[in-house]
Amino acid sequence: MEQCLSTFVFIRPKVDDDRIAQENRFRLCQNAPSQSTSHNVMNYQAAIFDMDGLLLDTERVCMRIFQEACEAQSLPFYKDVYLSIIGRNAAGIEVIFRKAYGDDLDRLHHEWRTRYDAVVKHQAIPVKEGVVELLEWLKQQGLPIAVATSTAKEVARKKLELAGLSKYFDNLTTGCEVSHGKPDPEIYLLAASRLNVDPTKCIAFEDSNNGVRSAVAANMVTFQIPDLVEPCAEVRDFGHAIVPSLHDALFELKKA
């Protein structure tokens, strides 16, 4: 959701990456591909993670700052509207917020951005439960690890650095580099291609419903660790693994 804080407009991807993404694109269908019941890490060649709400406890921080921005601008805070943007791309976020706040969105966005930048550019966002343990274990297994996040690249890089997580990742793919954001699979397909790994040989980790739709549509075995929004019935029907934390995901991988 961070693209909302920096820009509502996607930057066109580089030609080579765009070509790779287009050539590898899977059609996003209403019926998701079947999820493998095997979580044996030996069956996989890479792991790809979402960032906000999964690795970092960003969503709670961001929601608090958004509420403060609303109060500062004497505007109502619509919690249900805020929760509905989680996991959406920049264009989708703007549509929802514009409908809720109309012409007031511009000044609200400025207030929110100013307050948010003061936090994320100087303070480490808390790392979520089980993150370091899982990343350390995956590294021990020799798997390359990537991040696939809708967040703008420089913001994502800074947040990972401040949190002390940058050293674990071999690649960072962001929403600024794709034409279609989550729930489209493009960002996961691009991340896999940069690791030179077939998408079907990747394990994906997500918190949001749209993130899961994206990873599953890319034919990746997917773990969902819900954050502020619980999985909806449609997403639950995908048959992917849903666990309370990345600590639990690690437990499932170790026992497979």
C-alpha cells in the first residue's frame, strides 16, 4: 500500500523486465491453480516474500499514522475503507480513497506522506514474529530469497535496511517495476525470473488476500500469514496453507 504514499502512478518497467514479465504471464483466473500439499523444501528452488504486513509490522504503523493525518486535517477516519486498500496496487488505492475523501484526498495524502516519511526514513519498523528464524533457515537450505512488494523501491530498500533484513535477500522486485500490480501475478513472475527459477518451484509468503491471489495465480505454493485482514472465503478455497505466523510456517516446512 506504500505506493499511495509516494505516487499514485506506476513507473513503466524497463524494456527487458517488461518483456520477461509479458512472456511469462499467467492468466489471472477466478479458479486458482491447485496448491501442492507438499511443503518439503527440497521440492523448491526459491522463496519469495511480500514485505509490509508480513516481514514488517507496517500496516499497523501506517494505519495509525493515517488516522493521525485524518485528525490533523479534520477529516473522518474510515477504518473499513483503510482495511479495504491493503494488498491493492496504487491505482486501486487511489480509486477507493478518492471515492471516500473526494477532493480532500490531496491534502490528506500530503499530510499522511509527511508524517509517514518522518517515521520510515529514520525508524526501524518492528520485524514480525518468526521472520529472522525462517530467513536464516532458508539460507541454510541454500535457497535464494527475494521480496515482491508493491512498495516503491527506494522506500522498500530503506525499510529493509533499517530493520536489518537486507542481508537475507538476493533480489528486490517492487510495484514500480511492473505494469500490473497484485492481484495480477506479474510481480511474482518477474521476481522468479530474476532469480532464474521456474515459478512452480517457488514458495511464496503473503499476508493479504490480493497478495495470495497474485502468488497463487503465478502457480507458486503459497503460505498466508494474515495480518489486519482475515482471508475471505474465496481465497480460503484456494487450498493454500494459512498459518498464524512465519514461525508456524517454518514449523510446517521443517516437518515436511
